[in-house]
Amino acid sequence: MKDKSVGSAFVMMIIIVSILFFLEVPHPYVSAEDELGYTLPVSVGEIKTLIDQNGDEYKIKVIDVNVGSGKALIHIVYPSGNSQTTTLAKNQELSLGTMIVTLKDTYIAINGKVIAIFLIYGLRAVEGYSSLLINSTPIGAEVYINQERVGYTPLTYLASVGDYYILM
């Protein structure tokens, strides 16, 4: 008779996280400070307002994403009102004020959205977002949020108000 307790083990951790904002928050921006950088997924057509350490606001809109070549076409509006459209390749850096924005990945999510994932250093805040620090021991666990791959631990994920299902 075969012992059914013997076999490979698969451990899955699902964490349900709710992020709430309270009325006491003085403005719609949430502060961010982390040496690891911040992971920010942006769908095609979405506009995100990033605030650097000097308080300058930059608006970034993802116009198009080429998942095959790992490139994203983005439109940037600078604090001065000037704008620029540029293409970022995977792991290419772009300096915006005190921030360094890097395109980390591109993919098509399970819901069909085409997404660019940016890693941002020197960020002070993102309008309407809060940071969620995800860590593991040992480090390097692959992280999925709402069935979309967002990176590896340690990871700081920028999330808007809502419920999140995290799989590592």
C-alpha cells in the first residue's frame, strides 16, 4: 500500500490585504521613503502623478507597450508644463528631478490589460497611493498581486485603496 503522506510539498501563501485611507490624511498624496525603490504597475492609457523629493510633480502616461521587445512608449509632463514622449526599454533608466524611473517589466495581465512595471527611486509620493512592503525569508520569492506578477521580494508595491490578494 502506498503511503499518501510521502510526496513533494508545495507551499503557497495567500495574504488578503486591505488598504484604507482615513479622512485625517491632509492631502491625496501618500509619502514614500524606501531604499529599495517603489514598484509601480501602469496600464496603457493610465496617468500617474509622481512627486519627487523637492515636491515637483511629474505626470507619466503609458501610451503603448510592446511586450515582445520589453519597451514602453511614455508621455511625461514636467513641472514646467513642458512635455516629452519617449520610449523606455527594459532596465533603461530615466531621470526625473530627484527620481530615477526604470522600466522593469512589461506583460499582458490575466484580465487582458497591457502593463508596464516601473521601479522608482527618489520618490516622495504618488497621488492616491500608499506603499505596501512585501518581504520573505529567504529573499527572492516571486510576488503576484491580484493574479498579476509584480516582481520578487523584497518589494515595495504602490497600491491604491482596495483589497489585494498576494501570492508568494
